[in-house]
Amino acid sequence: MSSWKKWLAAFMTALLMLTSMPAFAAENAQQEPQRMQDADAGGAGAAAPAYIRIKNKWQSNYLYEGSDGIVRYGRTALDDAASQWRLEPADGGTRIQNRATGHYITIAETAKRRDALVAREIAVSTAADQWLIEDASRPGYKVIKSATADPSANLVIHEEDQLGYAEASNDINITFESPQWMFEPAETLQPVLILNEFRAGQFLYETANPEDGRTRNVVAFGKIDPTDPKAQWYVEVESGDAGTAQVVRLRNRATGDYIEQFDADNYWRRIEMAPASAAEPQRWTIAPAAAENGDPVRGYVSISSAGHPAYVLNTQFEDTYARSNDWSNAGRSNAHWKIAPAYDVKPVRIVNYTAADAGTDYLYEGEDGFLKHGALTAGREDDPAYQWIVEDQDGKKRLRNAATGGYLASGDPLAVSPAGSVTSAVYQWQLAPSDMYDDYVNIAAADGSGLLLLKDGVLRTGASDPDADAVQWLLEDPSARTDGTPQYVRIQNEWKPFVWYEDDGGDLKYGNPRSDGRDQWLIEKYQGRKRIKNRATGHYVNLQNMTGGHIRVTDVSDDWTSAVWVVESLAGGSKLIYNVADRVKNQEIQKLVNLQNLNKYAEYAQINRNWGSPHWTLIPVDDAGPSYLRFTNKQGQSLFEETEGDAAGKVRYGEATGADMRAVWYVEDAGGGAKRLKNVETGHYIAMENMAGHESEDAPNIPLGTEAVVYESWGSAKWYLEAASESGYTAIRSGWAGHYIYADGTGGAKVSKTVKSGDGSFADSALFEAEPVELTPALPEGYIRIQNEANGQYLYENRGGVVLYGNVAENNGYGHWRLVRQDGAVLVENRATGDRMTLTPDYRYIESLPAADSADAAAGWSIEPSASSAGKWLIRSLAAGYDDEYVHTDNAAGYAERGLVPVSFGTARWSFAAAPADYETPDDGGAANTDTATPVFDDTAYTRIGSGGRLARRPRRYDRACPRERDRRTVAAPRL
């Protein structure tokens, strides 16, 4: 191979890697500068300059090499060298080398689909261990094709059959997710979470800067997904030993930027991030934490500026942003931090079997490193010592404590060892689904020492009946309630974002989330399995008396096995749901609840368990309070926004009528229990932004104002509705600096910390009754234009009486509509023709018919505000049997359709804009085509048979009707 070809191959490989990695991949490579120089020089002993992890799009797992050389997939440890790979240029493509073994992935032993792909030691490269890496149909992903076949053959690596190992075949559509892979940079450092002692369960993360004119991101604190890379950090140690004071730099995993200390003129600001530099402000001192009285605080550290030791990283302010200054000090809990390992896998709690609704005996790592068990006491719900990461390794599992990063070993006594000392099989476990109870597993030691069991209060591994309660363990979501109160869920499909609900006829259907509780379910334990109870009706899902083949939701008898379900957990958190009578093992096809045929009814039928349509996610229902509130004080005066005079934009209080929308506030969720209060009349938010610079004062003498625009991260616009000790009243606490809103006695509203006394009681001026308000959004009056959010085009009626969409002129009367209220429905009437938008059961498109032809419910619609997009509307049919369908443009057909589509899609959302007073009805010069029947040709049915044969006539003509619609003599299409 000529030198220029080698250079070109190397360049293309590097280019592929760079386009797949975040921008900071270059910084990872800089950690090994000498090795990179050796590689560039072509040194024989040069080590790889960069490694990657290969992540599957479908299952979000990673390729790794097992001890037997099989290329497996799983959720491996971030620093597991067996799941790290190097792309090495070769004559005919790219070789993929494992970091741990030096083996190369080869197709030589993979003769057909379902054969395992392997990695082997290969001295002389051939096409079998070479791969063509191409961009996939999804941005950021690759397909990996074997060089043994023409690229057009699409002989690709995939995990379509979910066999536990990677496959290679050419019968997989490469636009599917299973053959698409993302190349992530591999790190030698373990990322960590930085948790605050004072803010229990909250940790640092990087987010956008809310301050105008400042472009660098800032460091915030809060409860967010611990697997989010923005909340994960690399601690780069520059000097010092573990357990003593160390000088470090703190790098964010998502962006590669570093936390940087402000100078003395700016230390009051939210701490910011900055690109890598050798400057002193990026150096921090981490030291064991001590209280203000000097007592050590075990498990915590303080983080102070290396250049300004009195400046400590802290969470003193209530605005959810971290600072580094001397307003706090290293002895306070808001400046104490726990450094815990971070993971790509969400942790679980491991709890022993109980028949109760909530667990009673949890595994945790004790301070001495031994495995212990006990109740999860109040305040420990977020304690990472009670949380475990289930990692894949060599076809087995490892159980890693989320607090220390240590691994559980099978032995006597059971103990957790530091990650660096873990090498033998005693740290590997096998997890098998319980035959006795849903969601529970048996945990067996891979070294053969037996099952993990809790018996007579003693934890150990040993021989046991796998059906015994002592060896049943639940891998519980850390967000699960532990107080025994019911946790209702929505059951949402993984393929299509629809949720289960009980319809009026007692059938199980799926559709969009509802407000009547019929889409909320309680998963009850029942004889080791589950019963699924509807919140609104109390009915249970069952297969008894299936009318029309539909799954039923009715009252049930205790002896009905048709109402008992298995809810099987899958890797990644989704569930399979099937009746207890249909339990099978190791079968790819089985009876499952699914929505494969998209017919609105949940189906129960044989289906491939790996498909998305039988996969369901249980989404906890947050019992949120009312959306609209009026805050009224003890004198019957309400908070409102002044809209006139010098006080316009200020929050005041006074007498307000029920119709005065200035005194009604929309409650927006701001995360972490905080709310934003948005005025219904003006759209402005209550905020302390005008008090910047005075937030440290106990009672700023500044009127409370509103802001037209607030940012997601602004603490000044976040408020907590705090229940007062006096029943029926609420105090409104700032999420920025802890002040409370109060009536100042002159008609104005201000904030103060002094209105709350030491015993927790409030001054009357700070107490408000939060009264729910029911609002029905006002529909626009007069003629409007109806614009689709997804494509920006407008609805109009064509000459054939079909509702189309397009870029019609603003003054075109065929694109003007009026919303007419009639008998509880809304009629959508065209300005040019007077026709009304009408659903026709036979077709998906929407017709526009004269009033005489649209008098029934088919012309009735419900115009509903979109909960997910402010200012947008949904158009839902009120026709019987179609009242879950919306007008949409999902199929880009050119005409408006009706159907069941997710209301979160922009294709189902519409905006209304006033139409001009003057309009035209242009004539396009073309006559409407009213004959839309499909023509039928006279088929002579002559056939030529062989050479030298003769023509034979088949005396038959084809029926005019479509074979699947023989009740109709013609096949109609929209009259476009």
C-alpha cells in the first residue's frame, strides 16, 4: 500500500471519529501527549491516541468483549476497558481493536444471522476484520459494514434479535435503530456527582447563564437526572493524596469546560464555567469537611478556591445557583459536598420481598464497607448508600454501590470492595427473574456460593429454594414512594406516545393523556403478581368476556385469573404486560398487550417481545395542584398586577371581582417544587429581578414587580407555596433568597424575611388563601386564519369541498374561518362558502359541507388550548366514536386529516390569527372534478405460454370493487 493511501485511510478514520465525538474529545487526547507524538511518528510501540465506546441507538447499551471473545452488549462501567475500542486504519477499511485484550472484531466466525460476532488476536489483517464505517440515517450515528461484502449489501453489525451478543447480517434495514451506533470518547477518569449536604439530594450541574450579556454557562444545583452528563464532573487531581487536601480542577462531562473562580469584584455572581486554561482561578482545593465547631463531617468535603482560600463553593442562595465567596464558610453545611461516582445507568434500591405496598428491608453499604440491611428511614430516600448500579460484565452482573463506587463481593461476611481491587469472579452475580413474584429477581453468586438471601435477620449467600421469600429481591426505582401511599401511573407506549385509558364502554383503549383520571392506574400487588386498577372507576383490566375481542376494564371477582397480570421489567426500564396464564420462558414470540395495529384498542396477541409496540413505560402521576390561583389575604383583598399609571407592572393588593383576570395567576412548574406565577391578564411573571443587589437584605424597601420575559433558570421568578401553620393559608416564599411576599399596608406588595418568626408562624400580612380558579380560554371572535404549527401552512377549502392546507393569500376568503358555538360544540365555518368542516367516517380527510349536509355531530368540534404549547389550539372531533381524534397534518398529505395522533406533535397544533376585513374569492379557472371513481379496464386476460405455444383466453373479468371493500362499488379519493 503506497504511503499516500495509508495517509488517506488514517485521515478518513480520524475524521469519522471526530465527527462522532463532542467538541472536547481533543482535550481527552491531550492527556496522553507523548503517546500521541509517538503515534504520529509511526513508532512501533506507540499506544492508541484515543479510544471510544460504541453505543447502540435502539437499546442505549455498549459493545464489549467477553472473556470468551464474544462481542457482547450491555450497560458496562464507564471505565471498563473491555468496552473501549480503537479505530485503526487498514488497507480495505477500519479495524476495531479492544482496549483490554488487543483483539480485533472479526466476521470470520459469523456465518449467518444469530451467530455471535467475536473478537480475536489477529496478526495479519484480512477483509474479515476490516469494517466500512458510514454515516447512518440519524445524525451522530454510524453503521458498521463488513469489508467482506460490497457496501451496497449492507452486511452490518446489529443487535436486532436481542440475544445478548452482537450479530452481523445483511437482512436488517439500516435505517432501523438496532444497526446504528454512536462513537463516544472513552475516559480513563471516573466521572462523579457533587452532592450538597444542605440541599439534600441536590447536586451541581452546568446550565445556561440567565444574566443578560454574559455568555458563559453557570453552575446550578438541583434534583435532575443523575445520568445527565451536565451533572457529571471529572476531578482532575494536580497535587495531594486522597483523604488529604488536594488541588484539583473540575471539568464538566457534557461540555468539557471548567469551574472558574471570580475575582473580588464579581464573587457575588453565579459561578461560571470557562474553557480549559492553566490559570489559577480554575484550581480548587478539596479537603475533608469539618463543622463550624471543628468536628469532622464524615463523607463530605469542602471545595475552596486555591487562589482565594476564604472563598468556598456553596449553595447559600435560594435561586438554585452556586457561588464561591466568603459569605458562607467551610464549616457550614451549604459548603459541604459529597463526591459520589456518576454512572450512565440509573441506580436502583435493592429491597427484600414484602407483601406490603412499600419495602421494609433495604440493602446498603455501611460505613465499615460491609453490606447491611434495614428500613429506609425518613430523610434517607435520596441517600446513595442505599442505591446500587447494576453493571454488565462478561455476560454477568456486578452490583456497585452508588455512594462509594465499590463492588459487592460474595463471601462471608458480605462486603463492598473499592473498584480498584475488583478482579475476581466473586464480584460477579447472576440475576434471574423470580418464578414467584413479579419484578423480583434471584441474585446468585457467579462463583457458585449460592443465592443472596436474608433469613432470620442475617444476610449471606448460600443454598436455598429459589422460590423462598428470603431470596426474592426487588430492584426498585429510587423515586418510588416508600410511605405506602398509592402511586398512580400512566402506562405509555414506547413506540407511540399513547397511554392506556378506560373508555365509557369498559374497553381498554389508548390515546392522549386525559384530565378525568381514566388514564391513571394503580399497579396492585396480588398473589405475587399484579392487578391493574383504574383510578377514576375502580375497575380492573381483565380478559373476561372480551366483547369484540377487546381487553375489558370492569369489576372483577377475586378468583378471576383473567384479571391477574405479569408486569415484566426489561433492561432500560420498559415493561412487558401479559396475563398470568400466558407465562412462558425463553420465547421470542408470546402473548403481550400491544398496539401494533394502531386501531385505538389495546390488543392482546402473539407478538415479538423485542418490538416497541408491546413495550410500556410506567410514568408516575404527579398530583399537581390547580393550574390557576387567586391569592386573597385575611381582609379579602387579592394580589393583582397593576396595569395603569406609574405603578403599572407592580404587584399590588385590593378588591378584585371574579372577572378581573389581573388577580388570577397561572401556576407553572419550575422544577424542584418551585413554581412560577404568571398573570393571566398580562402574561407577566412575579419576580424579584428589580431587587438585584438588594437580595441579601432582610426586607428590601422596593415594590415587588413583574417581568414580561423570564428565563428557565431565573431564581428571582421562582416561588414556593409554603403551607402555613394556620390552616387554610399559604405563604409565598422566594426561591431566590428566601423572602416572603407580604402586603405592606399601603396597597403595595413587598418581600421580607422578617414576616416569619422563629417559631415558624407568619405575620397576617404574609398569609394568603390560595383559591383555585376554573378558567375557560376565550375563543377568538370574527374570522380567523388557521395555521399549522409544524408546517406553517393554513387551512382552506378547495373547489371540491375538501379542506386542504397551503400558503394561501392572506385575503383569500377560502382560507378564512369562523368559530360558531352551537349546542356545546364549535362549528368551523368557511367565510367564502359558508360550508362547515365535517368529519366523514369513510375517509381520513376533512370535508367542508353546506349547513344542510353537516347538521349532525360530524360537524361538531371541541377547540381546546394546547397544554404543551402556549397560544396553540387543538381541534378535536365530537362525533361519537371519533371523539379521540384530532385534525392534523401528520402524513403531509396536502389535505387536513382526522385521526388519533399525539397532541404533543406540532402537526396537531394550530394557531388562530385574525383575518383581514376585506377578502377575495379567487377563481382558479378550473372545474371541480366530481368523478373520482377508480376506472376499471376491460382485461382481455390473454396470456402467452412458452415458445411456439398459442394464446388461450380466460373467460373472466375482475370485480369492480376493491377486494377489501366489496360493499363499495368505487374507490374514492379526495376531490383535489
